[in-house]
Amino acid sequence: MSYSILIFGASYGSLLATKLALAGHDATMICLPNEVEAFNKDGAIIRTPVKGREGLTEINSKQLKGKLTACGVADANPADYDLVVLAMQEPQYSSAPEIGALLAKVADAKIPCMSIMNMPPLTYLKRIPDLNTEALRACYLAPEIWDTLDPNLMTLCSPDPQAFRPPEENVNVLQVRLPTNFKAARFTDDAHTAMLKTLQDDIEAARFTTEDGAEIALPVKLKIHDSVFVPLAKWAMLLAGNYRCVQAEAMRPIQEAVHSDLAASQSVYQWVVELCIAMGGDSADFVPFEKYANAAQSLGSPSSAARALAAGAKNIERVDKLVQNIGASMRRQHDAVDAAVALVDMWLEKNRTA
């Protein structure tokens, strides 16, 4: 069975869209006019390392079984799709009235949504028992846009793969730096979960034909889990690495943020994991620190959040603040987390008043 998936965003969105097209499903990405033109003309181009092969393997979506297209906000009708994927950063959903209006149409159409945002929609957090989401609204730029969506139709997928758009390339090119998996929680509804598992199985079974005629399995799979806490495993990585790239004067690479003081990084990482366990998670839901620290060795540039702040961004996703506030609600605090939040606050204040 072939599904049609509508994806908000075309950066990380193009990675998932290409994997879906390889598996025989159709994906439509909502993006900017220059991106629409590039994707529809030349396809999505993904370059990724593949275990056992030299260099990067290039995949062009125009060569795949499924159809990958792009459109503008005005041309998207959520009711025409089986699944909506939220692949933009949280501040982008309130950056223009038409985007918020389209999100409201998703709610009206009652289409299941899978978020691959680092910052989970407030809608998803309502699925966590006993979590006071009202106290977390201040962590979101526009919390009201999530109020119309149904928690029973929302799930979260951890965007663990590390990828970036090479600045010298066209906007339809994405390079994967760390080809890990997308990890999604099940929906509350069995039928919607069955759809995710079909996508998971089809992506697992798909093979790509290289220029030399080899039939290979590509990395970056979709994995479905029963626990609502599995996608939150990214929080510990973000707090220990990504947000600690932010420094008072300049930004540092993730590798340095983690390994310049490994004990401090492990302390932050474990604090976040223990916080999630206190919320109801299980230790098996989370990645061991040693595995994350090893992966961070290959991350030789600052995080996207740090780069955005250095470039003058007035808003970024505030997972740091969200985790800090959840900790405070449970009488848990960590000095290094507080310091990281304060540095992000400082940069945002400076950028907003510049």
C-alpha cells in the first residue's frame, strides 16, 4: 500500500521524504518558492555515508519509486494526505499567518501528525501523564498554535540523524553527517500506528541501485516504539552538546562542547536522562552516554542553534529552557543547564536589540 505524506519543511524534511520515496510512498514538501522550484526541477539530492563504501553515496529522488514533489503553503490541502510530518523548527510555525492557518486546517481535517522537531509540540507533551503543560507554554514562541491539534493524533519522532545543507550547493542538496535513525513513538490509535509500522517496514526493505549497479541498503531508518519517552532521548544530547556549543564570545563545535570536559558533559546528560525517567520513562528508552560521546567525536562544527544565534537569529527552539522548566517543576536543577540557558538568553537578547 502506498501512502501520501505532507511534510512541513524541506531541510530535514527532504531526508525523510527521500527515504519514503525510495520505499515507494509519495511525499510533498511545503517550502519556500526557490526551494519549490529546485526540488520540482532537479529532485531532492541526498549525500550520505554508507557503511562499507568509500566516500558519500548520492541519491536523487527523481530516480526513486515514489514521487517527491514540493509546493507552497497556499497549494497544500492536508485533507488529501494520509499523514502530516512537522519538520520545521518551532519558531517557523508562527513566522507567517498562512503557516498557522495551514496547521489549523490539519487539525480540522483530523489527519495524524508526526513531528520531527527537536522541540516537541505542546500537543505531544499532553500525552505524558501528570506533566503540567500549562507551565511550559512560556518556552514556546506561539504556544496557542498547538492548541487546536489533538494529542491522540500527534506523535513525536526524534531527529537523531545529523545533516546539513552545504552552503556552496543548491537548496535541494542535503549532506548527512551522522546517519542514525529516526525514532518515533506510536500513536494512541492502532490504525495510525499500523501505518507508521508499514512505513518502517518499507523503508527497511527498500534497496538503492548505485551507479556501479550494486543494490544496497541505505542508512537512516524509521523505528517505531511503544514508549512516548523514546523520542525524548534527543534531549540529553541537545543539553550536553548542542546548546553547550553556545559561549559568551563565540561558538564552539559539538565535539569540543562534549569532550573538552567529558565529566561535565556526562553529568548534564545523566541529569536529563534521570529527569525523563522521573517523568515516567524507562532507562532502556535512552542512549548510553558513551555511545553519544563517541558519535560526538565526528561533529566538528557548532550546532545549528549555535550557528543561528551567531548569525543574528532572534528566535530559536528552546529545548534547553523546556527541560530546565520541567526540572524546576520537579524540584530538580543543574548548574550547567542553568548556565547554558542563560547564555542562550543573552544571545537572543543581544540579537533582538541589535
